[in-house]
Amino acid sequence: MDAKELILSRHSVRNFMPDPIPTEVLNDILEAGRLAPSAQNRQPWRYLVYTDNARIQKLALFCGLIGLANFFIRKAPCLIVACADTKDNVRINGQDYYLVDTAVSFHQMMLVALNHGIGSCWLAAFSEKKLRQFLKIPDSWRIVALSPFGYPAEKSTYSKLVSSFAGSSGRKALKEIVEFR
């Protein structure tokens, strides 16, 4: 697929087949994140990759009350936690860039995953405090997002109520988000 086709076909996947992601494909996905641009090339991103379903299920229990809607991650064959080491942050004009840099990197991973037929779902509904307890990450790291990765299942079992809460449908018109000056 070309870049525009990838962007147009990307959507949040919440139902996965149990098939594991081949190592070479997973490495390709991770390499896409590694090659992302960042402010002053500081590359603050750090990725925690889980491919053991028992560990993924345990991690899901540490997402906190707000993360209860993420129950579907328990069935994913791969879960990646996107973190940023604030020691590699660049602060310009009062703006920290570690969040932006890590988001760009993680999104590149999701697009490359899609190019391999692998779905993902950007998740921000988690308690960083509770998840940190499970992850045992350095104090300088922040958890930016997490996403399950896997081959999409044919039939959706994710409830329409939770999908509507996630705000997955509809996009604002271009005229609502762009001003030509």
C-alpha cells in the first residue's frame, strides 16, 4: 500500500486472532519506530514488548479503573507499551517534546504494522500510576500510550457502547480543522 492508502485504511482494531506476529514482522514494526524523527534527534521513546499472552493478561489488570474498557487487550498476541525517557527530552520555548516524539514514533509503528496486515488500537485509557507498578520502569520514564497488535479477527465482539465511548466513528470536516491564512 502507498502512504495515503495506509492512512485511509487505518482504524482501531479491538478483536484479534490468536496468531503470533512473526519475529521478522515485529522487528520491522519496531524498526519503523526507531527511525522516526524527533526534536534534536534525541529519540526519547522506549518500547516494552509483550508477546506472552499470560503476561499481557496480567498487565491488563494494572490499567486501573479508567482502563477497564481495555479488556480486549487480553486477547491480543502482542502488546506494546510506548514510554518516553524524559532524560532525552528537548524543551523548546517552554514546550516538552518527549510526548510528541514518542507519538510520532508509535504511529509510524502502527502504519508499518497495518502494511503487514496487523491491526492496532491506540490506548490512552490507563492509570499511569498503577501501570508503573507492574512495569517497574525507571522514574525518568513516562508511559505515553499502549497498543495491542495482531491480525484482525473477522467478527467484532467489542460492544457498540464501548466503541461509542471510545469515539471511534466520524471525523471532523477539513474546514473544521484547517484555516488558510
